[in-house]
Amino acid sequence: MTPSQKFLNKLGLKDPVPDTDNAVNSVDTANNSRPAHNNEAAHNSRRSFIKRSALGGITLGGASMLLPIQDVVAQSTQKVNRFSAPSDLKITDLRYCVTTVLGRTAIIRIDTNQGIYGLGEVRDGADERYALMLKSRLLGENPCNVEMLFKKIRQFGGPARQAGGVCGVEMALWDLCGKAYNVPAWQLLGGRYRDKVRLYADTPEAGSPEEQKKLINYRMKEQGYTWLKMDVSINELKNKPGTLVNADQWRNAQGNLAQWGDMNNSMSYANALHPFTQIQITDKGLAELASIVENVRGMVGYEAPISTDHYGHFDLNNGIRLGRALEKYRLAWLEDVVSWELTDQWKTLSDALETPCLTGEDIYLLKGFKALIDKKAVDIIHPDLASSGGLLETKRIGDYAEENGIAMAMHQAGTPISFMASVHCAAATQNFLSLEHHSVDLPWWEDLVKTTDGRKLITKGFANLPLTAPGLGIELNDEVVKQHLHAKDKTYFEPTPQWNELRSHDRVFS
């Protein structure tokens, strides 16, 4: 008997090897004495195994024949590109970990009966329970039925971070589906328009022009970014008398007009909608803000686009006045000057200014964008895939905007999971302009993942699209992620049986 025959007999396969990514788990090593010539199923099973071994790159000879069977199987499969039987995939679990990216960002993992899994992300600052509550609606389902499952759970999403669970699940489903069929996620969206995706680097406020120049030089000269975004906040005027009207009563204990924080105080500045603060900017204040932009434009030059954001909470009239004060600097866009749902105000703003107007990072689903697009109320839409509905819904949003002559940029502030989901969507959408990268100054951010095709995540201000790697094209670098778990929750993809039971009737119609 040849070594190969001995090896196959030792496998003792009881049933034909299923077409899964974890076929070795179906090997029955307990019944290794069954005669192959008396069992046609075993014969077919072994023949099937040999065929799959050849296709998968497993060698059945050489020194490996001298190893114990468990070591042979492990050694033979550790570097093999394994696929599943997509029609037989079932969701078995939904697990999570919480990272410190942008303060608090959760990553989820959807497991299946075939060993492959999909990664998703709950938007920065959102609760992982937005995703966990969906688990009972997903168990036992085939993850490749992405659109059907999305429609099943989308009613549990809402604006901004309330959409985090639905969008995180949708990301993970596309990652799973791509792995099951061995194709990149962009291919499942209809193909690609580009092989690399242009990024814009978020540039935080600085305490001095010198510090601002240091941040800009790092982005443009060292990292190679060709598009920047900066804040032009009225909070910059806090120590400059005569620049604001009616601002003092809105300041926090530190004297700041803080746009975040005090979330449990419904009457705080952070929770006051733009039209309801009655803060006004004086001519002196407008000149001060314009000087900040002029300083940055002088450092950057006019070839690179500069976008602006986070002005503060003031009304439409002051938004128009600020926009006009900044027009000579040819900004790429004015972002979120007023709240996204105020469609008519956006139309008024866009008509009054030459600088492109943009909003959308907190809008959920295409139907949330339609009024803005139909009325031509903005020049550019700006969905965040972790809030807008995931990959397919965001592509639908981009395609609808394209039909109406409106471009799409993409907001992104999270881990490399939502970043790569956005890269796939951007590659598959024709009217795409640029994608935000919010963690340029975080040295370990890229190390949270490893690419499955060996490419770099980012090269000279462009994200590299995985051309062959299945799914999102990344896996977690477990040791690095574990070093950056949130202090209040150090669990790492533990089972979540407490979320298995479905306890409600979810139908939204009678």
C-alpha cells in the first residue's frame, strides 16, 4: 500500500466531503478501519477529497506523510485559499469587541456553520447593542441573501449612530458573501470604476499657525495626501472680544462652545439645533475666521482642494454670511452648515453661494437623501456608509445622485473595517470624489488589520482596492486589536447567547 493510500485510509471519511471552507472538520478519524472497496460512499468521498486537495494546493506526498494526521491536515491547509458552499451557509453567531478608535468604536463578527465569518463595524460612538439586538433576526439565515436580510432589519436603524447596528451587519454580510464566492465586495456591487480611491485627510484644529503647518506638512509631504479638510469653528473666537453675539450663555464650564458632550442635557449647546441658538457672527468674527482659512490656503496652495466643516451652531443667515466671507478661497465644500433635514434651508444656502454645499453623514437610507437630491438643495452628497445603510444602499444613493448631476464624497471616521467597506463602495460608484480618512495621526490604526492579498492599505493619499482578495480583503490583526480594546469592555468576540432569543413581533404593518 502506498503512503498516499495509507493517508487516505487513515482519514476514514464517512460521508462525501462537503464543499465548505472548513472541510477538514468533517473528517471522521474515529472510524479508520472501514474497507474502502466495500463502501462506495467512502470511495467517492476519498476521490472527492483528492480532487479538492489538488485544486486547493494540498500535496499528499513527501515529508508530510511522516507526520501525524492532524499535523498533516493543519500543515496542508494553513495557507490554502478556502471557499464555502454558499447555498448551505447559515449564520450561527454575532460577536463583538469594542476598540478605542475615535473614543469608542465597536467591531462585529458574524460567524457561520462553515467556519468563515464576516467583519462589520458599528459607527464610531454608537452602542454595539444596536447590532446585538439584530442577532435573533439573523440566526439560521443564509448570509449571502444580503438584500433580503437588510430589508428584514433596516426598520431598526435611524439617523446618525442609530443606524450603526444595521449598517455594521450589512458590511459583515458583504464580507461573508465575498468570501463565500471568492470575489471582492466591489464585484458583488456590479464592478469597479477605479483601482484606487482618493482620500481626503481630516486636519484637526491647531493652537497656532505653526502647529497647523506641522499637521499639514505631515499629511501632504510625508503621507502624500492631495485633499484636506479643516474645521472653521466659531469656538476659535472664544477669546476674541467683539466677534460673537449671544455666545456666552451657551458656553460650557470650560468656556467652550462644545459641539459634542452634555448629551444628557437637552438644553445644552451640543443639543441645540442650529436655528435655535441665536448666536451671530460679527464682521470682526468673520474676518478672524477668514484669516484662519487664508493662512491654511497659503500653506497648501491652490492645487489641493480644501474642504471645511464644524463651524458651530448658528442659523442660516449667518451661514450665508460666513460662506460669502470664505468664497475667495475656492473651498471644495461647506459641510453641514445647518442640520441635514432642513431641505429648504439647504436649497436657500446653495442658491446663495458659489462654494459647493454638502451634507449627509447622518442621513439613513436613500429615501433620506431624496428630497435634497430632487430639489438640488446640495451640490454634493456626503453619506457615511456606517450610517447611510451599508455598501449597497450607499451605492444606490450615489447612483441616484449621479442621475441628477450631483457628485458624492464619503464621510468616514472609524476603524479600517468601515474604511475598507467604504473603499469598495467608492470603487463601484461612478460619481465618487473623495473618501475621508479621520485617523491619519493614529500610528497603530492601519496595524489593526492585515490585508489578505499583501497590498498596503494606503499609498500616497489613495486607498488601494483589493483586486482579487475576497470580501473586504482584510482580516483583524488580533494582537494589535487586543492592545486597543476599550477600558470598559475588554471582551474579544465572546459568544453572545443572551441575544439569541427573538422576543418581539417585528412586522410594521397590520
